[in-house]
Amino acid sequence: MAGKQRVYHIGIVGSYGGLNLGDEAILQSIVQQIRASIKARITVFSRDGDDTRKRHAIDVAVSTRQLSRDALARLVEPLDLLLVGGGGILFDGEARLFLREAVIAHELRVPYMVYAIGAGPLQDPAAQEAVRDCLNDAAIITVREAAARQVLEEAGVRREIVVTADPALLLRPEPMARTALPAEAVEWKRPVVGMSVREPGGAAPNLSEEVYHQLIANAADFMVDRYGAEIVFVPMERGVLDMQHSHAVVSRMLRPQRAAVLKGEYTPGQLMTLIGRFSFAVGMRLHFMIFSALRHVPFVALPYAAKVGGFLDQIGIGAPPIELVNAGRLIAHIDRTWDRRRAQAQHVEHALPALQAAARATHELMLGLLRARE
């Protein structure tokens, strides 16, 4: 087979570089699928090349935002294919940055594929124009949820847009160091509920810290009192923000002594292993929900953005939009889900194979592009 004889040069551009474990899970999955099917020299255009090089089995990693256009062109020109994605990279403020390599690839006649991305909010006319111009020249466009397709169509993308699924759905748990769990301030004697929060940021500009901090604190106190639970906050972004917002929520709790914030550094696969020890999960970050689903942990999501709602639709779990949720509604929803947690876990287990097949389809489309070049 030609794919086993030739070494393909593949570039990947996305929000990589250790900022977010969800993005690192996406890259890890993409790289693993490539390594398992073809021989490839992989170059990653990252926010932090050094971090990416340490984390992933790739050949070259560069800090793309520190490079000139000419330097990027020299890296793009030898590629057989550039993958733009995955992850939620096309939103106001940063869409043009993430499309920089694709624009160069188009000028150099290097094919590029949009790989299972998320999109939105995308309302800035300049960002819409950049997305429209770039994606209309892509070889293939795939998105991870139907809402992203709608965002791109509203921006003026006229090419076929294929809905697949998040690459992180193919990730598997990894072993943890024996010292990892004892180092965390968690007793593991009671039911443990994992929780995830996030900052407003570019992907969630309308999120009110004041409102959602108190909302989640009330929910955490309810689970402590009602289920005798221990609460563990899981920072998906290891920098300041997720840690800061987790501690801000704990400070608003009436029972802060029953809550802890994870301190350790974990790979996405190790975090999946840890999440598998939870009895229940409540969260905001998309990949916290994905990891919970993969580990068959019942969960309640707070869909602050379309990408979270899109995942819930794909997996067949309902949740009201966060702007319509007050403490009473959230607690009632948590209580109903807790009572039905075994049924939800079974439902998710049955729904996952179809979603994982959709995630694999993105890779198959990529292989088809490479074979077509032969």
C-alpha cells in the first residue's frame, strides 16, 4: 500500500501549546491516528513549540506567532497537507491568527483541510471575511458539531461542510503515577463529584462571573448536603484562569471545607483516568464533559456556548442554556440526573460508538486527500 511506503509531510495548526488539556487531547488523538495508519513527518504550528514538542510524538513544533511570514512559508511549502484544527479556533478576535498558515498554504498551492473544528461566536465582519475567503478554498471542511456548520454558513462559506465529531472522543485513559492521588487533598471516602468552570474569554464573551460563580457554589453546597459528596474542581486550563475561577467558586460555598481544587499536572489520558473515579460530574468545559462521557460518569453540563450544546445534542442529553438557569433550576436538574444517573450512563455508553465512528471519519477523509495526491 502506497501509504506505508511514502513518508507524508503533514502540518497541523491549532490552539496547542499546553494552555488547555482539551486542545492537547485533540492533538494527541490526531497524531495517534496518523501514526497508526501512515508514515508521516508531522509539523505542529503551536502557541508554544517547546511545550508541544515535549507532550506529543511529533517531528517539528514551532511557536507560530513568533515567526515571520517568510519563515512560516518555508515550513508550509514542503507539506503534502496542512490540517487546520481541531478545536474551537474560529471565533472573533483570533480566527485570522489561526488561518495564517492556511492562507500561506493557498498561495503556495499546498492543500489544506479544516479538521473537526468548532466555530463561533463569529460576528465581526473582518473575521467573517477572513473565514469565508480561506475556507472556500479548502480541500475539505469538517466541523465537530452542527452549530459550527451553521456559523460558517452564516459567514458565507459555500463549500460542503461535513459534520463529524471531536477527535478527543477517540482518546483512551493512561496510567497515573502512584503518588498522584495521595498528593491531592481528596479523601475518596464519600461520593466524589467533579466540577469544571471556565473564564468568560473569547469563546464565551457573554458569561457573567458573578452569576455563574454563585450558581455553581450553590450547586456544590447542595450536593455536599444532599448526597454527602466531596467536591473536586478540575482545572482544564492549567494556567491562572481555571485555577482562579475554581477557587473563586469555592470561596462562595457554605461548605468550602468539603471542596478541593486539583493541583497536579496531568496528561489528558491521566485526567481521564482520574475522572473515572468520580461518582458524578457537573461542568462547563467541553472536554471535561467528553472525558466524563468516555469514562461513563453521569454528568450535568452548563452549556455556556454552542459547542457544549452541540455535544449534548450529539450524545442525546438535554440541558437548558446557562442564561436561563437559576440556582433552583440547576439544583432540580442535578437532582433528577442523580436519581437517573445509571440510566444516563447506559444511554451515553450506547451513544458513544456512533460518535467515535464520526470522529474516525475525519481521519479517513484526510487519508483520502493524501491518496488522491498520489
